[in-house]
Amino acid sequence: MKEVIETQVVIVDRENPDLAMIQVAADLIRAGELVAFPTETVYGLGANAFDAAAVAKIFAAKGRPASDPLIAHIYAIAQLEQITHTIPDIAWDLAQAFWPGPLTLVLPKRACIPDNVSAGLATVAVRMPNHRVPYHLLRLADVPIVAPSANLFSRPSPTTAQHVMDDLDGRVPLILDAGPADIGVESTVLDLTQPIPTILRPGGLPIEQLRKVVSAVTYSPKYAAMAGETMATPSPGMLIKHYAPNAEVLLFVGRRGKVLEAMRLATERRIAAGKTVGVLIADEDGEQFAETGATVTTLGSQADLPHIAQRLFAGMRALEHQGVDVIVTRTFDRHGLGLAIADRLIRATEGRVIEVDN
Ligand code: TXA
Ligand code: MG
């Protein structure tokens, strides 16, 4: 049976965190325990990267398959050499340009990192968060900290401490609460062990930004069906069922006018059939659904993709919390953070995208 532990939530100031409290968290990490903490992207569930038994607790707490590797977090660029080797110049250039920040680099792994961190792969993913809380936590713990998003497996990533509590209450001793995450989607994962740097997961650092430093970057999304649990896939984040909320999600893709028409029709049909419907849309779309009887959650202006990204997972969770049967939503522009937004929405539908003809 799984051990139930009491979960403590402690509020810490984002800019000027109480170092005595962070020391308590660092001591827990050094003692082989888990700590959930904020980052600029989403909340993470951390453990000592050098401690295989502590790392195993992450998989148990999340219900995460062992085939899904973890990201190691560091607070100084120099730590990269502690955990990876054969580091190409481009990695240093990218670290200089974008760390601390929402970029994760995949590089050859040193033997000091236990195999369960990387699902048995010869590589390890590394990033330096842009947030004072993990900065001090990493500094005081004095070890790299592996941390997946602090949600139960295949649930939307947590962007507030309350989301972490909703999923992990009784499974983690301490949650550090520094308020909502700024970016709201996870880091961009870039594989530097391929002949051409390859985006494995679009995220908080837009591809346009990456291309300013590395001109050749490839990204070709493959939304594979659930792979066998024993196989370490190149990027398990590619598994289609990865951000699925409890409700059925209908994702509409196409020109906005036609899409809104189709969304309204689908909403009205479901409501007529006795279902409760939540609509997840841009501010500008809201009035189209005013009379439908659906619960409307707006994410921000469609022109403000950072705002939409910041509210995306919170919006999914809010609608779930209301107990809606169906979530009706659409894609937005694909530039900047739009690529990550589209990716998360496609995963939430488990691939059932509805293309509306123009
Ligand atoms: O923003 C973020 O990256 C957050 C915060 C907490 O830092 N973390 C996060 O971790 O999103 P997680 O575990 O939810 O996603 C990690 C993903 C894996 O699912 C996989 O796609 C990729 O990173 N990954 C990790 N190690 C890898 C490796 N060795 N090779 C390829 N992909 C890897
Ligand atoms: Mg995750």
C-alpha cells in the first residue's frame, strides 16, 4: 500500500524568498525526500538527481511510467559538466543566450546520474529555471534536482500550488507556493545529440528565438499513439495522451469565423443532448457563446499568446473542476508560444482534432 504523508504548503516570496524556509526544503531534498516548487514555466516535483531511491519516489508519487525520463535542474551553467559530457559549442552558446530560462537541452549523460532519471537512455535533459525559488533551493541543496511537472501522470501541468495540491496531496511532504507560474507551459526540449538540433517538445522558448542562435533547428511533431511502457522513446512527451483533462475535449482547427460557427453548433448539440459543456476560448470569442448555456472560460486576447499560454492549463483545470462533460476549444496562431499552445491542445484531445473546411 502507498504510504500517506501529510502535505505542507508554505508560501514563499518570489523575489525575496525566506532562506530559512528554502533551507528546510533543501534539507528534505538532501534527505532523499520530494519537494514541489515553482518555476517560471510550471510547478515541478523535485528530488536529488544523484539519489536513485529519491528519484523512484517521483515516479511513484505521480504514477508516471518509468519509460518517461526526467529533466535535471541546475542553477549555474558550470554544473552542466557535472552531469553531461561531450558538450558541443552550440550548447554553451544556447546556455549563454537562454539560461536561466525555459529551454531544456538533451546531452550525453554522465554515469553519476542514475539510470532511472533518463529511463535508461544514454542522454539526460538539463535546464536552469529562471526563478529565485529554485535558484536558492538548488544552491542550498548543492545537488542537481530532477523535476517533472508536479501533476499526476497525464493530467494538465500545474501552474499554481493549488493545482499541485489537487493532484499530490498526501504524496509529497512540502509544496513551496510562490504564486502562479509566468509562462504556464513547460520548457522547450531541444535534443543536441542529433546531427541537427531537434525540438522534442515545443515550449516556453519559441522556435523563432532559438533560430537566432542556432540557424538549423528542426521540429516535426509526431503524435504517436501510446507506446509500450517498457520502451524508452526518444521523447516520451510525444505520447499522445499526455495532458488529458477528465472531460472530453473537442479541438477545432481552421479559419476563426468558420471555427466559431462549428464550435457553437457542437456546443448547442451537446447541451441539447443533456451534456454540460465548457468552452475554452479567447476573449474576443466569448460573446458567441453567451446564449448557449455553456460555461465560458476566456484565456486572454487572441493577439496575446503569452497570456493564453499562461492560462491554458489553469483554464482546463477550472472547467474540469466545474465538472463539465465536454470542453470545446480551438487553436490559435502558431507563431511564438502558439506552437506550444497548439501542441498541448492536440495532446489534450488525444489526437481527435476537428478540421473545419474553409
Ligand atoms: O518546464 C519544464 O520543463 C518543467 C519544469 C518543472 O522544469 N518540467 C517538465 O518535466 O515539464 P516533464 O517531466 O513533465 O517533462 C520532461 C520531458 C519528458 O517527457 C521528455 O519528453 C523530455 O522531457 N525528456 C527528458 N529527458 C529526456 C531525454 N533524455 N531524451 C529525450 N527527451 C527527454
Ligand atoms: Mg509533465
